Amino acid sequence: MILLAATLLCAALCGAVIAAETASTSQLTVLKEDSGGNLSQMNITPYTAATDFGLDAFSVGAAVKFTPPKPGWKLTGVQVFGWTGLNATSKTLPTPQDFLLEIRDKDLNLLYRMIDTQNAYFTFPNPIIRLLEVPALTMNGDFWVIFYDRGSMVIGAEMMNGTGRSYFFDNRNTSLIGPVEFVSPDTNDSITVNWILRAVGE
């Protein structure tokens, strides 16, 4: 297990308005490898891989391992909790930059890859959970959802109730690092982190 000390971008998301895309997923199954509670009541800290990996963040993603609820389950989308840091007062858009989403099988073989600009999905006054649709992928075993923020935005890291299924993934050598742990700046204790990435399907 790798112990990583994170420089947190802010202490918490207190008072943030969190919008969830529930209508489009109401008839689908949402797989969660976080505590699964109400997002507004979870201890979530925004995180970018650039904090710990610098320029190497282009190749390092937040990875979550999922188990399909039944054989033949189809993955149709991924929910990502993220934010570009939009200044709601000036309404100045952040510089457009790309993020990368990958789906890999249990052996880390690539199944799907998507590249898009962060401003197309995550430019809101506050953090938001957004659905990224993917072509239907049939899952008969464990699989990985990997999101590379590439320093273009932040994603959500839950700082409690760690499931042990959140890792870093380095695509330069197809390797996993983790389960991810941060060091609390207040207590110096190790905290197992949950990335707020969720798999949607039927």
C-alpha cells in the first residue's frame, strides 16, 4: 500500500451547491465505491493529480475498481464529481484543457477512451457531478474507470469510509498505485480515499 501526502486545494466543500444528474440515470443502476451517501453531507476535498505528480499528471489518473452486479451488465456512462474553478463573480471561463476518461478490464486492457475539454462539462459556479456517456460496454467481470484531470480541473476525493478500491493509474507503464491514502494535515493520520467516480449502466 502506498502512502501519499496530498496538498489539499481547500479544506472542504462547505456550502457548495452540488447538482446531481438524477433524471437521466433514474432507470439505471449506479455503482458506487464511495460511502454512497448524500454528496452534500460527505467529507469531500477537491483534488488534482498535478498536486502530487506535477507534469507527470498528464499520464496519471484516478482509478476506481468496480464489480458488475450481474453477468452481461452494460456500462453506459460514468458520473464524475468535478469542477473547473470557474470564478462566478467575473464569469471568466478557465483556459480550455483536455481531460481523459478510460475504461479498462480487470487486467487493465483498454476497452474505451474518451478525450474532451473540461469546460464542456464542469464549468459551473460550484462542484457538480456530471454524467459522461460511453458506448454500451458489456461487463462480465471487474473493470476499472480511470479519470485523468491533467491539471485542468479538480475531482472529488472522499476523506472518510475508504473502500480500498480507489487507486492511481500510470498509463506509461500500465501500473496501479494504491489503494490511495492521504495524510491528514490536522492529525497526521493516514486516510484511505474514495474517488467520486461512479459507473452507470443496466
